[in-house]
Amino acid sequence: MRITTYKLNTPKLPRSLRVALVADLHNRPFDGMLDAVTRISPDLICIAGDLIEALDGTMDEKNASGFTALEALCKIAPTFYAPGNHEVGASHRHLRKYPPAPDQVRITPENMARIKQSGACFLHNTHTEWQGIAIGGLGTGLLNASGLPDTDALDAFFAHDGYRILLCHHPEYYAKCLRDKDVDLVLSGHAHGGQWRIFGRGIFAPDQGIFPKYTAGMHEGRLIISRGTANTGGIVPRLFNPREVVCIQIN
């Protein structure tokens, strides 16, 4: 498991801050991820989605690894968790089998209780404040008719006076609806690094297609994308695309 470090500077924070970014575990084994986060020794942990699979009750028997990973992360540092498309049952495969309905509950009360019991702060189209820092979580737009997320739900977050960190699973939303927002740092996953990386460029990403723009790295000094912590992609293995935990040092 690779640790990739990015360094940022801001006058908004009274002290330095070290953030560990985790994304796209998809219920896979997590020992390597946990070891990397421990070595980072973060002040806080941000989970940018798809740690666990569908939380609508259809995959509960398969989610033990994801919940155990969440509990372990919470023992290392304060943990903030925004769902990806998988947690709310919006993977393309899941949508084919379970088409969305307006009144369908996407996260059961039992699973919400398990997240709360882990100690994580779950942020789905809402935000919280931690030591003067606003931390928000933007949900997927795949269940919406527009295909876009509900950024209006985070108006209070964008208006916050302090440093603002937004957990947004989909990096493609940055150009579509976040670039003009007043946010200091956007943390994403979803693209899995492009699955194959050739000449430093990802080959394919969900919801971006072939040769996607947003698969990894730091963009415009405030969007940071994790390549993910699991070897996902069905029968297509990663190529020149190591799994990673991201360390963000903010001074």
C-alpha cells in the first residue's frame, strides 16, 4: 500500500493539520490500508466513499469487512465519512437490479446505527465543525434525475467562515458544480486511478469514460483524488496503478 503525500499552505489554520484520505475499499481486506493510516499518524481521517457496499439491506451479509475497517479507523483519529455511490445503492450493477424509487430508503436505520456506533461522523449532504474547520459530505447524483448532486443542501457549509474540507466521492463533480464554490479542499475517490495507468494517465473511470481527466493526484491546488485502497475493477486488475492512502499535510 503506497502512501502519497501532498503539501498545502493556508493562512486559515492556526496550526498544521495532517489528514489521511481513504477511499474505495469496497469491503476488501484492509490490513495494508490500516497500517498505512497508522504510519501517517493523522489528526483526522477523511473517508471519501465506497468503504462499504450497499447499505439498503441488500448486502448486509457482505459488509463485515467494511464495518470492521471503519471501527479500526475511528480508533486511530477522528473519522469523517461521506458515502460514495455504492453505500447508497447507486452502483450501476445495483441500479439495474434494484431500480430507484422516490420513496425507497437507501440506508437502513440499522446500518446508520452501526456507523454511529463505530464513532465515525457520517456526512451525507450535510456538514459538521471540528476544531473550527467545516467538514462537509456531498452525496452522489446518480439517484437524481439530473445526474448531479444536491449542492444546495450544503449552502451553510459553503458559507462557513473557517477552513472548509469537502468530501465528494465523485471527482468529476468538481468541474461540473464545485469549481466556483467557496471551498478550500475537495477530497475524492471513485475513479480507482483509472484502473490502468499508462504514461501517468488513467485509461478508464466510471462516469468519465475513456482517458478521464480526474483519476488521481492534485488538481488546481485544492482537489485531491485517491486511487483507492482495494484492487477493484471486476476481472480487470490494476496496471501501473498501486493502491494508496493519501496523506495531506496542511501548514
